[in-house]
Amino acid sequence: MEKDDIKLLITDFVDLLLPELTPYEASLYLYLVRNSILRNGSQKIRIGKRTMAQGYGAGSRGAKTNYAHMTKIVSCLEEKGCISIGDTTRDGTEYIVKFPRDIPTVIEKLATVQLAEKEDDYFTDPAKRKVIFERDKWICQYCGEEVTKDNATLDHYVPQSKGGKHTKENLRTCCLVCNGIKSGKIYEEAAPYILKNIQERRKRKNGKHKK
């Protein structure tokens, strides 16, 4: 497996699958992943339950996991869709170890997250962008100038590069000038430059009025 694939597997396991498993189930799942996917890139492993029990380690009280308990844990992992059980031979039973993203509970969680992200996207949806403009009364939230449909834009208060989302709470109506100044910066970093630009614009306007 490539490093990025391993990183994704571990991240999905910790963030999405681990909360759905008991400590015993999580330990056995990791044991099977280690001896199948991570060992040779195959999801299949043929192994006996006694061999698994020996490699699995001790339980919470320090005792080795017995055959009956191992059978119960295997059954629970199968019920949760973490593994599929194949035929049994002298060499043991064949198990197909599922990637976290192929397990039902993880699939449901990912679908929920993706739906929430889509519903909260006020940056790319034209109708939702308009909601932000109207909320801010078509006024740049940094310099206070009025904007129009021709020069209005949306700024991520927390920049996308720093994890900022397309949510209503993180978007601000912004003029093109302030947006260009703040680009990629947090507000505290951009504030001095925005203030300086506001002062320069006011000087130019006052100069024109005096003439």
C-alpha cells in the first residue's frame, strides 16, 4: 500500500470506525488488517481462531483470549460488516477484511458528513451567496463601503488554507479591494493593511472634493 492509502485507512479507522467497536473488536480488526492488507496488500487472510487468539494478546485482566471468546468477537465483526467469513480448511478459515470505507456504519457517517457539507455550502451556490449579501445589507464587512452585484464577493473570515469552511458563519460580504488584501490571511493579519487602504481611499476622495 502507498503511504497515503495507509494514512487514510488509519484516519478512517480512528475517526469513523473505532467509536462503533468494542475494545476487543477493535483489537481483532487491527490484528487482521495488520496480517492481511498491511502485510501483502490483500484483503484476504486464512487463519485459525487459535492462532488468532495467540497473536491477539491478553485480555483486560491479563488472561489469553480463549477459543470461545474469539469466536464471539469474530461473529460481532462479521455482523458489523467489518469482515466476511469464507470457507474453512486445515489451514484455517478465510476472512476478507473490509476497508473502513466499505463498512456500513462508516458509509453512513461519510454520507451524513458530505450531505452536511453540501447543505452548508454558501460559497458556490448562487442563491445561497445572495443570502449572505442580503444578510450583510450589501456592505463590505471590512471597509464599510456599499457593494453591488458587479463588485461584491464573499470572503472566508477563517481562510480556506487554515481550515475555513463555506458556511454562513464563516463568510462575509466583501468588496474586491478588501478581498484582495485579506486573501489567505486571518483578519488580525489583514486588519492593518485594510485600515491603511481605507485611509488612502478617504484621502483620495477628500482630495477630489477639495478640487
